[in-house]
Amino acid sequence: MDTFTYIDGQLHADKVPLSKLAEEFGTPLYVYSLSHIRDRYRELTAALEEVSPLVCYSVKANSNQSVLRELVGLGAGFDIVSGGELFRALKAGADASKIVFAGVGKTADEIDYAINEEILFFTVESEPEAVRISERAKALGKTARIAFRINPDVDPKTHKYISTGKAENKFGLDIERTFEACEMAAALPNIEISGLHMHIGSQLLDPQPFDDALQKVAPLCAKLKEEMPSFQYIDIGGGLGIKYQPDHQPIAPSKFADTVLPSLKELGLKVAMEPGRFIVGNCGVLVGRVLYVKDNPMKQFVVADTAMTDLIRPSLYEAYHEVMAVKETEGTIRGDLVGPVCESGDFIAKDRDLPDFKQGDLLAVLSAGAYGFVMASNYNSRPRPAEVVVDGESYRLARERDSFEDLISREKV
């Protein structure tokens, strides 16, 4: 991962030493590289330029305003899953006509908000949701555009918690039912059928399941395109994986394009896609400091100020994140990297060869740009970390660390 490299024995983000950022802003600390975000976005759009995709960045991956504004400047659209994410995207300067609204449980208030802002379309998960959107659009005197989410029953070969395109998953409708749902919705007032949406899972390292899904939905797309003039889009979702572990071989955008472009061009539809992790996953690290090194007859425990409240993916998904010493070291120890939270599940790494950390050393948890801070909590009344963005030699604070006062600021006594 070229964004974070050792220079003169010190781990840098772009050209800024992480030790300098830790000294200035404290730890735990999230650090994001804007240059990495630009590179990933441009690499993906260039690979698929033959179909001119609308890249709707998945806000749930990392919703920091500095990140969103960078993507607005690149021309990105946004994939949102809540009214709060719509608010964030619009505050960052997003064009509402480039926003798609996914999620299985949209409320009436969220639907009204999105209709009034005139988003591109809603991704619809069920027939009752289409009826509710129609009712709200009629009440507002507006037309809402929708794209039913189709579940192509394709195995994405990823972790069971982030697989979404198999028959047993809660998302979307099967192929036969999708056609019937589109016919039903087309007869509803104040509704346009804009396209179909699919998202088969996250952290995919093989492009073939994407094309398998496209092949499955192609006949339905052709039929809907013929019968419904408003049918224009195929939204292929996101899911492109990144390198978490040393042996991971992520999908190169060029290889992804080689795999899916023939099918996409044959469909003859406008293409939308929703990458999140691919763009920001490896743009960020979580910087922490070792509090204690605790010996045990079986192994060692490195107790740091980084915890499951800062990065929950290891506890939630058994996810692997590489850990590096901010000051380069050759020695290793065998043990667990754990945090201060009073839970046995509070760990960043278990039974791993870790750098030979000493008390007071700084550490960096890699691949923390996606599903890191956005999933952070105040459990144990822990303030959430600060966030910093770097760009070459420059850097700035993107979000202040929570204070103790922040923890109780919304409470009424």
C-alpha cells in the first residue's frame, strides 16, 4: 500500500510522518489520504470509460465531510442508505440528481426528504416500499423514480455477513418476482421505473460473480427496456475488494472492466455503480499508542488505546487488519493487540505476529479508511477519535475528537 510507507524509519501518510500527527492531535487518531481517494476514483472511471458510469460513492463506508467534498470535486454521485447520509451528501455539495437511495427500511420522512430533493432514484427492496413511495410522491405532488433491487442468487464468495446476493439474503427480489413488481409499480401513480439495481456482496476479490449476475439479469433488463420507456439504468452496486491481508489479490479495475464491459455494453443501458471500500478502504489508518505489554504463559497482550469502539470490524466480522509500528522495527512478538474496553471481544488482532511493541510506542492499523470511524461508538463512555486528512505534505483536522462534555451534551436531567 504505497500511501503509507516508511521514510527514514518513520511510517508516513503521503509525505507526513504519522508520529507528527499523533503528537499534534493525540491518539486514537484516524488519518486519511486524499491523494489515494483521487487515484482510486480516477482509476476506476478510466477503466470503465466505454460505458461512462455514474460512480455513486457509498457514503456508509466513510462519511467524513472532507472525504465527501473531495469526491464531489471529482464529479462523483453518492449512494445513501438514510436521511442522515442524504443530509451529509448535500451539505458536502453533492448534486441530488446523482444520488441513489438504497436500504431495506426507509421511513416516510426519509422518502419525503429525498423526493423533495429530487434524487436520481430510490433502490426499492419490496412491493410495499414501492407503494409507500408512490403514496408519498402523490401527497407531495411530485414524481419519484425507482429501481427495484434484484437478487440474482449468485455466490459472491465473501464473508457470510457481507454477502447480499444469494437467495437466503434479506436484500432484493428474485428475478421472476422483480418483473411482476415492476409491472405492479408501473401502474402506481407518481412513479417511474428507472432501472434495476443489484449488489451481490462486499469485499469481492474475483470479478466473475459480477458478470455472472449481469448474465442472469440481462433477459429481464431487455424485457423491461422494451416495455417501459423510463427504464434506463442498470446499477451494478459495489463490492470491489481491497488488500487487507498480505496474500490478498484485489481486483484491478482493468481486470474488472475486461470482465464486465462486454455484458454492460450488450445491455445498452446507462450504468451506475456504488463503490465505497475500493475508494477509501486503504486511504486510511487508525493510529494508536501502546499502553502496556502484558505477559502471559501462552502469549503476550499488547494493550493499546485503540479499541473496538474505534474499529469494530475485527470483533464484528473477525476481520483482519495489518498492524505496523510507526517507528520501524524488525523484531516481532506473538500475541494479541487489545484495547481498554471491558469486553472479551475488544481486540484488533488475535494470535498474530506483531511488531515488537514497547510501552509508549505508536502503532498503525491499516486499511481503516472504510467502515472504521463510521461504525465507532461511545461505549464505555469513550470519546470517538479525531480524524485528519493529508494531501502530499499538507494536512488538517477533519473532525475534532469527542470531548467528555460531548458525551452528555444531548442528555436532559
